[in-house]
Amino acid sequence: MITPLPHEKGFHVSWDQIHRDARALAWRLDKRGPGPDGSWRAVIAITRGGMAPAMIVARELDIRMVDTISVKSYNHQTQAEPVVLNRPDDALMGDGEGVLVVDDLVDTGKTLEVVRQLYPKAHFATVYAKPKGEPLVDTFITGVSQDTWIFFPWDMALQYVEPYRGKD
């Protein structure tokens, strides 16, 4: 039996799918913020993967204050210790109260741990979640197995791919 490499058990996400799923995330978050009308005061995208979903969430929820926090935790498909490269102004963020922190995926949760330490009262939302990371995210849309590699449209190009179990 052929054992697939970690990246070979893939879940391919198209631009259409990420857009639909990010809109579903926005709908799940609608009127659930701490504002008197259930609003959120800002959206912070975890770069780079969280930028597209955060843009869609901000549009759907009519949130005009949008910023990014840059956290590097992957070198290609190898996860390393997360490092904060850049972050929003402390005056905007405070302790995170009323802020949505959005990412494409929570995998092991290491990135979210670092950001949650900075903004303990923020609400963390991801489009996709793996089991190890689920406890660190407040809201997500789709769960995937821990051994699945998600291929996002911004990482892909159209080309031939061999069948999962070898040659046809």
C-alpha cells in the first residue's frame, strides 16, 4: 500500500469556494459583536492567508476599520515557531475588545496562541479548522482532518496532477 505524503491528502479550495465560505463566516458573525447593535469595531487579518477572507467578512458586515497582523509560521509546508513581523497600532487594538481577528485556517493553533496573547478579548474566526487548532478559534465554518493539506487558490496554478494512488 502506498502511504501518501502529508501534502498529498489535499483539499483544494477554489476562489469561488473561499468566497462562499468567507461569506458564510460573516453571516455566522453578524450581530454577535459586543457593540450595542451586535457590531464589531474592526477586522484584523492574519497575513497572508487571512487577507482574502478578512476582506470579504469586512465587506459583508460593513466594517470599515481593517488592518493586518503579520505572523510567519510556515516555510513552504513546514511549520515553525510563529514570529510576529508587524502588528496594528496599539491604540486601535487595545486588548482586542470588539475586534474580529480573521485567518484562512487554524492548523495546530500556534499562530492564534501568539495573537491571542496580544489581544485576549478579540474574537478569533477562521474559515477552516483542524482538530488541534479548534480550541483556539471562536468561530469557524468547515472542519478538516489534521492530516489534510489545504491548497488555497492563491497558492495554486493550473497543471496536471498524478492520481492519488499512482499512475492511471
